[in-house]
Amino acid sequence: MDLYPLLNSLRIAAISAVIVFFIGIAAAYYIAKCPRIVKGVLDVILTLPLVLPPTVVGYLLLLVLGPKRVIGSFFLESFNVKLTMQWWSAIFAVSVIVLPLMYRTARGAFENFDENLASAGRTLGLSNTYIFWRIRIPACKQGIIAGVVLSFARALGEYGATSMIAGYTPGKTATVSTAVYNLWRIGNDELALKWVLINIAISAVVLLCINLIEKPYGRRSK
Amino acid sequence: MLYADFEKQLDLFTLKVHIDLDSGIYSLFGASGAGKSMTLKCIAGIEKPDRGIIRLGDRVLFDSDRRIDLPPQKRGVGYLFQEYALFPDMTVKGNIKAGLHRLPRKERNAKADELMKEFRLTSLADQKPIRLSGGEKQRVALARIFASEPEVLLLDEPFSSLDTFLKWELIPYFKETLQSFSGCSIMVSHDIDEVVSLCGMVSVIQSGVTEPAVGIDAFRAMIEEKLPAKNLSKESDTKND
């Protein structure tokens, strides 16, 4: 059995989780400071991918990244790089789909943060960067870790947008989810079932991890 | 030494503060919601007044006409928060070291040890704040503030999160610590007994407006005139909101 789809899914999910970690946290932090109307608009935009069908997200991504579209053609002409149908093309799709999960969990964590801690840090002469990374993030770590793990889990399972932007090329762009569909389509039920079971196992382990992360802290804070 | 004269529009009233003090422990006395904490936050630079001027010694911290508004990091103001605002993910020593950031990294450790000794915290060095009692938290917060060597101390209801018994046990130590401090202190409080036992000057603040400061004896006379003496102690006992 060729394990390439598993490897590919894991690396796409891992890279996407890292990307949304930074973007999600930055968005949660800065959007909270925006005026109310701007905040409302940005909040809707960043949360939309959560409720839109992944195919719609895939379509929109192709609209900008496709080889004949603005960004896609720019990269093709300037760097001779095609942004679609590569294994890493899925990272665009997965990151967009997963960002709302990270953004919303990080925002929830930040909203519970005691601003007096930041103020105390400032009166003590600590830089805003130090306060952010050494006081705010650690105080919110439980929510942030949960957000990352949840994003990773969701990233592993992304199908719709991935299949549109990266397609299914065995040994190149195949992921677990696209492999299951394509194996089933060609009637290879046995192999499809194996991937289904692998997928269930990984997702269950990830969710178990979330529970293990949340419990000790939850108990301590109450 | 500290001169503050500013206004800030709040939801329910306009804060009009006039404070001019040279040394010693000064109290802003008033009911909850009278604008006491907001006053301290404006002086510390956490909140921004609409207009006015704040000076510390010969340094201008805030001047709306000249568009000067120093960030809290540059004001040299120590702020003791109501619940002490200790950093929950750092140990006692880590919290104190956070106040020592202006020192070169190598010197911080020795200085932190020194401060922990001074504030009787050495045995608690590796504890997280959540494991500390109220009095211990207060000492850590004070040590951390002294580590940053402020020129003025702002104390926001320093005893409100402690029970009455513990409070009276801590006050003599607290007073000693404040008296050893070379700059001046402003303590915000709604507790008459606290004010009388700690402060030299008192300014009453009502609906955001500060009245001219009076000496502690004049303050006591004023209170006794308004409230019969026997009600005074009763009032302060039941007041712990």
C-alpha cells in the first residue's frame, strides 16, 4: 500500500496549522482593536469559509490563483511557477478553510484575557512585543493550543477545495480524503476502506489530544 | 512633585482631576464608581485624558496642548492593581524579574534575589501566583513594582481583595514599605480606616471631581462632622464591596 496520501495529508495539515496559527492570532488580536463597523465586516469575512461549501472556496481561490488569473498568471510569467495542481496548492485551500477555527478560538481566548495584566506589564516598562508573547499568549495558551489542534484535525479532512485546486494525481497531489473518493470511484473498495479507517484513527487520536490538553488546565483555573 | 490637572469625559460624568503633591502618601477617597481608578489609569498612561497636563518632577508625562503623551513604559509610574495583576504563567521570581528589564540580563538574577529577601519571598521563589495567599500576592506585586524603580506609586484599593482580619495584619508592614519609598504615593480607597491609618493627605473625589486636598486630621474632623462617631467604625466594617 502506497502511503504517499498519508504523508501528503500530514504535511499539508501541519504547514497549514502553522500558517493559520500566526494569521489567526494576528487577526484575532488586531481585529479586536478595530472600530466596531470594521470589526463586524472583518469578522464576517474571516468566518465565512467556515459556513461556505468548500467548493465555493475552491472556486474563489481558482479565480485568483488559476494560471490565467491575476496572481496565478503573475507567478507563472515571473517565476515560471504554477500555483495550482501542485501538492502544496492544497495548503492555500486548507489554510483558508481552517482559518476561521483558529481565528475564533484565539479571539475567544483573548476576550477572556485580563487587560490589567497587559497594563501592569506596560507600567513595569515591558515592551508590547514582550507582553504579547510572554504574558498574553501564555495566559491564553489553552484556547490557542485547542485552536491549533482543531485546525490541524480539520485540515486533515479537507476535501472539496483541495480537490479543486490540487486535483488528484496519485503520488503527487493525492491526499487521504481525495484518495478515498477516487479509489471508491474506480471501484477499489478495499483500499478505500483502509484509508477510511486510517483517517478515522488519526482524527480520533487528535480529538483525544484536545481533550487531554483541555482537562488539566480547566480544572486548575476553577 | 506630581502635578495632574486634566479632564476626561466618561459615560456617567466628566472626570475633573486636580492633584498637586510633593511627598508622602496621598489618598484619593471616594465611593465606588467615583472615578478613582480611572484617575490613576490616566496618570499611569493606561487611559488618555481628553485634555490637561500631567507632570512628574520636571518631566511632562502628558500635555494635550503640546501633544505629549508618554507611553506607560516611559512614565516611571508604579501601579499596584486591585487584584495585583501578577503574571499567572511566571513564578514569583519571574514576576519580579519582569520588573527588572531595564537592567542587563546578568544583573537581574542577583537583584531579584535581593528584592525577594527584602519582601520575605525567598521561600516562595518558584511558586506560581495561583498558589499564593492574598498577602503574599500583595508582597510580590510590591516587590515587582519596586524592581522597576518608579518615581511615584499608584495604589488602587490595595486591600480590597483581602479579608478584614488579614488587612489589619498587613497594614503596618505596608505602611513601612511605603515610607521607605523615596517618591510619593497615591492610594485610592473607599475605606475611611485605611485612609486614616496610612495617608497624610486626603482628597475626596465625588462624581469624578476632586476636592482640594486636606491633612489627615482635618479629614477626620470632616468625616466625624458628617457621620456620628459610632457609625464610623460600623460603616467601615460593613463596607467591603
